[in-house]
Amino acid sequence: MRVGLLILAALWFTPVSSQTLQIMGSSEGFLPFYYGHSLDKGILAEVIQEFSGQTGIAARFRPMPRKRQAWALENGHANAVFANPLWMPLPDRMHAVGPVLTWRDRVFAQPGQKPLSFDDLQGNVCLRRWFVYSDQLERRLGANLVRIDGYDAQQMLNIFLQKRCDYIVMNDMEFRFLAQLLAINPDEYSTELVDAEWPIFLGILKTETALIQAAEAFFADYRIDVEALLPGLPLPDEKISIHPVQ
């Protein structure tokens, strides 16, 4: 209660402009965490709605190419960004609050090709063109695999289901969300080759002290049941159309 009162007091004496959390996300979206034309759908959108409801801080999302996020922060078009620490623009000016959620990079294999280790991977592997993955995974993908790049998750999954590659490296939750939309059984493709966890951070400009305090207080003990949220997430704005070869 005392912490809540301190936060409210801080917000009361802070300029109104600092009490609006303008959050940037990649304009490509990041299923199922945030997506939609205004990034107003997905798990992160629901988390921020809960944050707004509990703190009274208005929040809105701004789609922005990742390369322009630093520019947008500098010019006041946003004061926060959802990002992996490796994506966080201007690290000397950003204060990261999180992790908000974590996801895993996972290798999915074609049916009947479920290797026990990365050393057993041979053939072609699908990767998103701008996919952020660990240095360890980059090394493990080694010389036994031919890399095939896709622009987004839908294109990558399409290439994989059309059997143009033997393995696909993508976010586990993203794979399951797309599989759910397309009535595909993800269990046919899953393996236990989990390489790394990547936390999603909410980075806020250090000048936005009240927002930082409120976000830290909210996320300090925040828990989310992703498994429960996944089946009820709204459909993407763009139609998902992937037809696997039978």
C-alpha cells in the first residue's frame, strides 16, 4: 500500500506528458506477443492493458521499424520500447524493466526427423531473416546445415510445411500460435532441442522517472499464464494462409 501511494504521489507531481506510456514495437509484429496494424493485439498488449488498469497510466503502441526506434525515442515520438536487450536502442539512456515475458528458440523437425541433439542436424534449416538467436545456436547450426532465410514467421512456416527445408528455428509460442490458427498439430513437429531463453524487456527513457517507478512496481511480482492466454488470443489482422503438402 505504501509503495502504491508513493507511486501515485510521484505521478501526481509529474508532467502529464510523462504519464502516457507510448510503446514502440517492431512494425513486423511478433506473434503471438504483439501484432495487428496498431500492435494492439497479443499477449504483451493484454499485459499493458492490465498495467494501465492498475496504475492509471494511459498506454498506446506505435509500430516502428526497429532501425528507426532510436530516432523515434530521440525525437519524442515514443518513450518506451518492447525489445530483447540486444535490440534496445540507446542503452545509455534506456532503463529496462523486466523481463516481461520469456520465450524459447526451438528447433522443429519434419515428421520422422526428430534428432536428439544439434549435432544430428543435417540438411536445410529455415530461419527468419532478422531472427535474433544466440551465438551458441549460430555455432551449433554449423556446416551440416544449409540456411534458408524467410522474411516472417508465416513465410518460414510455409517453407517448412512445403518440405523445402528439414528443420525450422522459430519461437516456440509463435509456432504453436500459428499451428493453432491453421489447425496443425504442433506435437508432430516438436523436439526438445531448446537452445536459449530470451527475455522481453520494457525499456523506458531514463528521463521518465515516474513511468520507471510504476513499471518496476507492477512487474516486480507480475506473473502471466501464457498457456491460458494462447487459445483466446484474437486473430491477426492479416489472413493466415498456409497449405501444407499432404
